[in-house]
Amino acid sequence: MGISGFEPSFLTGADVIRQAHGSRLAALAGRRLTGFALVQFAEDGDWFADCPVVLDFDGIQVEVCHWKFDELSIGWDTIDTAATITGWESVEHTPQWSHSDEHLEPFVGQDLYEVALLEWRPTDRDLAAGTVAVEFVFARDCLRIVNGLDENRIEVGAAHQDYARHKLGQ
């Protein structure tokens, strides 16, 4: 993707993700969201949802990226969002880091209350069954980065009832 520092390690399943990242995600509780970055195209401002969502909690950067139907990579302090994204010279769109998003902006400056992994467990047969979302709970609302089936999707508010919630920490 040409993103400086991005070396994803994709994992599958809530238990595996919890084992690899649960304690670090839980340790974010009590920290303030001080910034974020998304990749958008310079030409039209559209979000390129295949790229990681970067959240900064008082200097600790968590990088969330969904891929395929069930894989999730969580990185820590590796992506340089000040660096130019390279390797797109032959493509008609120019990706660039943006710090503007209507879903994320309201959370900047808020303290994080807790983090949970949400596992999609629908009552009916569903291609997305077993996918894992990362939920960030703030005092006023919840923010989730979910698998949009081979890309990231950002959701705000109460989670769908078909998610099994795995609170991290305590």
C-alpha cells in the first residue's frame, strides 16, 4: 500500500486476537483520544477503507486494519502518518493521510473508558460470522472499527445485537 511503517500481521478469531493484543488494548483505558488518521484520495476526499485506521491515545498509536472476510491486523506505533504514501504513481488516484472524518472527530479529546472485541455471531447463516470488530467505549458514545468484508468500516453508537462482546481487562 506504500504506507511507511505498515507491516500488517493479520489474525483470525476473537481468542487469537485477544491473546495477541488484549492486554495492550485494555491498557488504553483511561487515555484520551488525541488524534486519528485515515487514508483519503486527494482528488475527491473519499476514504480508502482498505488502509488502516490510526488512532492516537496520548502518544500511543493503535493501527486497525481488516482484510479479507475475517482477518484483522492491530499494529502499535509503527505507521508514520506524516510520510507520503508511495507506489501509486501509475494510478489515477492519489492517497494521502487525512485527519478529518465526521465519525471520528467527535471522539477527539474524550477519555477512553474501555475496549472490547466484538465477534459477529448472527442467528442466521452469514458470510461475516466470526469476524471481529474493535470497540472503543467513551463516556458519551461508542466507536467501532468493524470488518466491512475486505475493508474497514467505522460505526458509532450501540453495537448490533448479533455481536458477542468480549470486554478487555479487569
